[in-house]
Amino acid sequence: MAGTLIFGAGGQLGKELSFMMKDAICFEHSKESMTTDVENKEWLEKVFSKYQPEVVINAAAYTDVDGCEIHRERAFSTNALAVKNIANLCGKYSSRFFHVSTDYVFDGKTGSYHENDVPSPINYYGLSKIIGDAFALSYDRTIVIRTSGVYGRKNNFPLFLYNSMKSGNRMKIIKGYYSPIHARLLAKSMMEIIEKHSELHGVINIAGVRVSRMELARSIASRFNLEFNDPEEVDFIPSLKAARPYDSSLDISYGKTIIGFDFYSLDRNLSCFADDLNRKENIT
Ligand SMILES: NC(=O)c1ccc[n+]([C@@H]2O[C@H](COP(=O)([O-])OP(=O)(O)OC[C@H]3O[C@@H](n4cnc5c(N)ncnc54)[C@H](OP(=O)(O)O)[C@@H]3O)[C@@H](O)[C@H]2O)c1
């Protein structure tokens, strides 16, 4: 019997979780092999039967928002159907299930979304994820961690801003707000819930403070002494296939009552980003 299984251990969140949870059994996705693929039901059944896990974390997802718009079957298979199979197996083996959701389940018309607000996705990624959330929540020992703008050891928006400003490029930035969080603080928050809050279930928003993309760029410029060369704020970028919600920020007041450290401030999150830069662990 194993303690914890982590699916999607090669992703931004999955990597941080696997570094923190030394005893966890971690599965990284491999494009060459059908094992470690959460869409492979037979493989999942074998893994559950072998390890009989107490805790299962699904950090695997098809997160390319524009890719999901085009490759809808893949999006549905990874973000929805696979979650159904994992939730069913968690039920069979009485495992506690941690699944990860997104702010993109909302249309972005109002912002500061609460855990109980009704989703209304405007792109296929959001639609596939909300169906996955529903499957996950059909099991009563599930926690759905809903988050926003995750950035870690991979190409991501803050890194794009940093690199663009460093090389003096004038950026185009889409108007709007969200609640970006560094993957390490998200993983640490999840660990705290796993270790200290066995009574919880349902949706919990764990994300950073609400910020506009422009404010984020300005904060990165000032923190790293980069020139803020008057970025152009645009309504949309024509090459993007999927619509983006204007204000997908999340209300994190419930999460703050549960987690005993600062997972949300921009300053704390950019410190993690700076640590990665110092260790050259962001991919450029
Ligand atoms: N990134 C964000 O801005 C953001 C915002 C809100 C919510 N979230 C949610 O947070 C969670 C973690 O996101 P992240 O930023 O860590 O994403 P990520 O870096 O893209 O990691 C996702 C991981 O899942 C793997 N994966 C994809 N399809 C799979 C499959 N069929 N079987 C097994 N593994 C598979 C990917 O492998 P490959 O790279 O080989 O495909 C990747 O390693 C996801 O649920 C995501 O929806 C993310």
C-alpha cells in the first residue's frame, strides 16, 4: 500500500509536488508510451491495484488553451474522461482525491470568483475542465483546487514578460485580470491541506492576488530593474485560437482561512520566480 500517487508529475505543479513529497509515487507523461497516460484506463486500474493509494493527486492536464480549441477530443479525453476514471478508482480504493481546476471555467465578466459561483466557460479548455471537475466532485472524498495563471519551471507568461523586457522588445499584453500563483506555493498549499485538513472536501480556490497582466508586467520590471517600455494593451491577439476571459480572478478568502502562510501576495510569488531565475530553472 502506497501513500500518495501523483499523475502529471512532469508539469509545473507536478514537479513541485514531486520535489516536496519525497515518498510519493510519481508518474511523468511520456509521449512515446501509453503507460503514465491518464487516458489509459487499463494502466490506471493496474496502478491503483498495485499501490492502493491513500491519496491521489491529478496534476495532469492538457493545458494548451489554444490547442484544446483545435484538438477537442484530446482535451475531453485528458481533462474530463480521464478524471472520471481516476475518480471512480479513488472510490473503489477509498483514496482521497486531489484534482486541479482552472479560473478558465468562468466567462470573466465579473471576476473575483467564489468557490460556489456558477461556471460558464468561453473556450473548450474551460469546458473540458469543468466537466472534469464535475466528474471529480461526483466522489465525496474529492478536493478540487481551483487555481489561476500557474507559473513554474516551464515557459509561462511572467517568464515571457521578463524575457521580452530584458531583450528590450515592446510587448503586446492582453487586457484583463487574473490571479497568478507560482507552482511552488500552490504545491505547498496543497501539501498543507493534505497533511492538516483531512476533513475538507469540495472546491477550494488557491491562487494569487487579483492583478492585471499590465500590473504584473510593471511589477516584474520594477523587481528586476528592467525597462518598462510602454507595452501595448490589446483586446485580443489575432493568432490566439481560443477566447480568454477578461477577468478570471479568484476570490481566495476561503483558502486564506485554511492555509497558514502567504501563498497569495505578488511579492511572495515573484520571490519564487526570482529563485528559479537564480537557479536558471525556468526554461527560456
Ligand atoms: N498553467 C496554468 O496557467 C493553469 C491555470 C489554472 C489551472 N491550471 C491547472 O493546474 C494543473 C497543473 O497545471 P500545470 O501548469 O502544471 O500544467 P503543465 O505544466 O502543462 O503540466 C501538465 C502535465 O500533464 C501532462 N499530461 C498531459 N496529458 C497527459 C495525459 N494524457 N496523461 C498524463 N499526463 C498528461 C503534461 O505532459 P506533456 O507536457 O507531455 O503533455 C504535463 O506534464 C492543471 O490541471 C491545469 O489545468 C493551470
